[in-house]
Amino acid sequence: MCESFLSRLRGLMFTQAISPEGGIIMDEKKPSRMDSAIHMLFMNYPITVLWLDPDLVVVDKVLAKPWALAYLPQKPARYVVELHASRLDDFAVGDQLEMVSE
């Protein structure tokens, strides 16, 4: 869970890979299209990106490609979930997710 500005800014930058089961969640604290935008600068691999509203409903998703300047969700989102590229088809817009802490 990335809650600080710096952890959200860094995200997965400079990492070499992400496991198929791995990922990160960024909490933007309030729904916004601009604040939940991501960039793919300094990324070495594509990732699945899910944008969730405050109720954890998927409002948009994309396969983000390395070095793309920006991806913005179609609707305001509070959470940004970054996962392995192979996970894109595991989720659909309108799905409601559940967060479980371990």
C-alpha cells in the first residue's frame, strides 16, 4: 500500500519485474482523475492498471506500456492498483473488489 506522496510517485519505477501474484495499491485519499493519473517513465515492462472508486468498484483499466507519459482513468478514482500485465482480463469495469490486510 503506497500512501505517501513519494511512495506513490515511485510506484514500480526502476523495478525489473513484478510477480504474477504481486502488485501495489496507491491511495490517493479522494476521487480524482488527475490525482490518480499514472506515468510509465523508467518502467521496464507493461503492467495492468486498475482504477477504483471509494467503494472499490473498478471504474477503468488499462494495459500500461513502458515509457508512456500518462494514463488517466475515464472516471474519478481514489485507488490505483498496479499488477502483472497478465492480470488485465481478470477484472472488468464494474467489478467490486475487496481489500484484505494480511
